[in-house]
Amino acid sequence: MPSISHEAPLELLRGDPRLAAVLLRGLGVAVPGGTKAAMAPSDLTASVPTELRADAVVMLSGADGARLAVVVEIQLRYDDRKRFSWPSYLTQVRATHRCPAVLLVICLSTATAARCRVPIVTGHPGFDLVPLVIDSVTTPDPSSPDAATAGPELAVLAVLTGALNLDQDGARRLVLASLANLDESRQATYTVLIRSAASESARQALEDLMTTKFRDPFVDRWFAEGEAKGRAEGDARSILRVLAARGVEVPEKVREQVLSCTDIGQLDIWIDRAATATSLEEVFGT
């Protein structure tokens, strides 16, 4: 199961696919002018035995009709097998969308990034692939005017890659300011992502900053909602894991009910019951 560290950059791209264009510009790659961005299917399987599934594919479309497909891969650690699959990803995306394609690799450590930057020699003369890599060094500055189109997403990504250090006061203020005008759903989601990457001291400093400087309704509930959402999701999954361990089969309808529940009190009741239950009825009373 993918970890939150792996899923976090993908969630940011889903929140605003224009983040891909900002990252490419930061690496000096030309993107279509007046770019619009949309997520595209990431299942690249063709009529071959091996399944090819990229982490994400973003389609950038310019006002002049130009298009650029961006294959996005998240690398938490170096995987030598990717040196064989990544060229296939590009050629398949290029064939599917009939437009140029680039490979963008997002790494959460500079050591992994260094290994991912090594050119991939395919064997065909002149056909070598040099991945475009984002890490703490190459993440664009979230405060730059060039990054305005994906400001909140870029700020959170900068936290994840380490380009922004939340142990520094300036970084904390920048992140809080960038999230202030988001809708509640994205605020809650990005809260969880930031908390997952921040040190305990940084989390405390963020809370202190919000209670003294950022007196805004969003700020007042920012951490409370994020923490509650994170706990509810964790409790819901714990209930399902406990039931599975006890051999209790959970129908899809009940699974969805549990995973969508945000009532901490109700989840606590279900957890207590699940610890000794031998049937669904003993947990949910149905």
C-alpha cells in the first residue's frame, strides 16, 4: 500500500495539475504558453504482457494548441528497475496522446535524486533518457511570482522535499499564508500532509504562530480539523484491520460507512467492540 509520503505529491497534483508546469519551468523546460493542465489516465498498458502504470500523467495544453504530456513518478528510494520502465512510459504516452512527452521525477531525498538523474542509456544511438528531477535543491521558490499559479501546492511540496524547513519561522509563515484562501477540503488535506512532514517542534511552532499572529477563522480551526481528520481516518482503518485479523468479513457497503465516518466518538465505540467481536452485528448492531 502506498505510503502518505508517496501519495502526498500526487495529491498536490490532483489539487492543481498546473504544479507540473511550474516545476518544469523551474528546471528550464519550455511549456506551452497560456498553459491549461489536466490529469490524464496513468495506466499506460498497451498490447504487451507487462502492465505499465505511471504514478501520474499530466497533460499541459497551450493557448496555441501545443501540448506536452508529463509523466510524473514519485521516488522515495532508488529502484534500478525504473531505468527499464521509464523509457517505456514516455514512448507509450507519446504514442497515446500524439504529442511530446517528458519524465518528471519527484524525490524526497537528495541522495535518491542524485541516482535518478543518471542518464538512462537505451542502446539506440542518440536515444538516451535524462530524467528531470525535483528535490530540495530544484524545487522552485514558492514565494517567486513565477510560482503563483500553483502557490499552495508548491509550498506544500517544498515542505515535503525539504526545500522549505518548517523549523524556520519564515517558512512557517509562508506556508500558512499560502493555504489561507483554499477551500476547506484542500485545507484539511494539505494540513495532514504538512503535519506528516513536520517535526514535533515545527508542529508546535506552527500552532503557536497561528494563535498569536494568524487570527483568522481558517487558522483557528486549521490544526484542529487536520488532526481530527487524520485521527478519524486512522481509527477507521484500524477498525477494518482489527476485524480482518479476527476473521470478520466486512462488506463493501459497511467498509465505506466506516471509512467515511468522521465522528470520533462513534469510531471509538466501534474500535472497542471490534477488539472482541466475532461478527459484524457485535460491532455495528446490524
